[in-house]
Amino acid sequence: MPVKRVMRVLVTLDGPQPDERVLRTLWNLLDPDALELTGLYVEDEDLLRAANLPCLREVSFTGSEAGLDAARLAREMAEEAAAAERAFETLAAGLMREHRRLAHHFTITRGRFAQVFDTAAADADLVMVTRALHATGMRRRLGRSFAPLVRQPRHVLFVNEPWATGSSIVVLNCSDQALDYGSRLARAEGLRLVVVTPIAVAPPRAERLPPDTTVRQLADWDEEKIAELCLREDARLLVLPEIPDLDWQELLVSLMDRLPCSVLKLASDSVAEGKVSSG
């Protein structure tokens, strides 16, 4: 019997109270018996240093201003990190009752976020980044640029919280890999599958598609039209493989800025092939 390849997943959680459905998304995409989850929280060294600058001010939602208190900020980070670890362990323990072989651990570290994150991501087959759509309080680290992740030859799942919004999975430029991911998640979540191709490309044959799949074609294969279609189809997740003849990396970053749906960026490198059991 062949040994299953373990898929290493790096998970970063925005905020201390992650939704269990966020981690369950991985179960619906991947083989739950061949996963190794690493949770990561970075106490942002750059932000702590900036808090010591006398010119930097903190502006609340009510419009009041105050100087940043570095000691308070460090304390809040430590509290948030501990809460995130407890939540991650609770979720993982619950999922282990269903899948006993799940390997998981949580790492808290202090450093420059980009450097720490890139180092941790280098050993992962898939990176899952959660992002709160409605940020509150000190959610100041959400200004991070994920452009380096977009350029990496690995799958990246950007999950907007709350996850359970939207009624469809939209798959662009449907390669076999993209269609497999989209079909699997649509089936598991009970969502509509919408397959989108350029008008110059023949859509997939019906036998390749799950029942009741909607096929759309776009004459203009650009950011504006793709965004309009995702909004019109009420997408929960956009599955986006590399698109030839477009600035694919810039397209992905722009779509993430303007769309409320989550995004699964698929690696184009052949190294990514075969890492996910078709289950």
C-alpha cells in the first residue's frame, strides 16, 4: 500500500478567535489524514519599534488621538498570541477526534513579520492566511503585503472571515487542478460551481464538470470583468490559477483588494502537482 505524502500547511490567523469553519475548509480541500498543520503568530518587531517614535499617533474610530504606548502594545500582542494559540489548539483537538493522525503545532515568535513569515512559508506546501473583513481595535498588521506569497511556487489560500458568506465557488481558466479544487469544495460546502473561461477558449466538456455546473465566458479577460462576475455570482471563493497573457500577480493582488470573497491562488510550478490526494 503506497504511503501518503504528508502535506505541510502553514496557517496564520487574523485575531484570537478563529472560526472553526476556516480550518474545516482545509478538510474539504485536502486529505485530512495526510496533513501537518503549523499555526503561526508573529509579534511584529517593526510595529513595536515604531511605537517608540514620538511622532507616531494612534487614531481611534471615534477620531480621538493618542501616542502609542510600546509597553501596552507588547502586552496586547502577547495576550493576542496566547489567545490565538489556545483557539488553534482547541480547534485542532476537536478535529483530531475525527482524524486522529492530524499533526499540528503552534509557533509564537517575535521578529520582522515579512522575514519570519517568508521563512516559515518556505517549508509549506500550502499557506492559509486568514483576513478579517471587519477589522476592529488594534488590527493594524493587516496592511501587510502578500505580494511575495503570490510569487511563490506554492498554493496560497487567502480566507476572508467570516468564511460562510457567498453561495458559489468561481473557477477561472479551469485547468484540471483548478477544476478539481473547485469541484471538491463546492460539493463539500453545498455551493454552486461556476466555471469561467475566455470567450476564445472552448469551455470544458460536460463530462468533466459536476452536475448543475454553470459555465460562463468572458470577452474581456481583465480585472474589471472578473470582479464584476464574482460579485454577480455571489462568490465565496475564487479559484485562480496562473492566467497566460495577463500580469497574473498584479491581477491577484488587485482582486483581493476589491473583492469580499476568499481567494485560492494555485501554484503553476509542476512541483505542486500530485501533492493533494484526489480523495
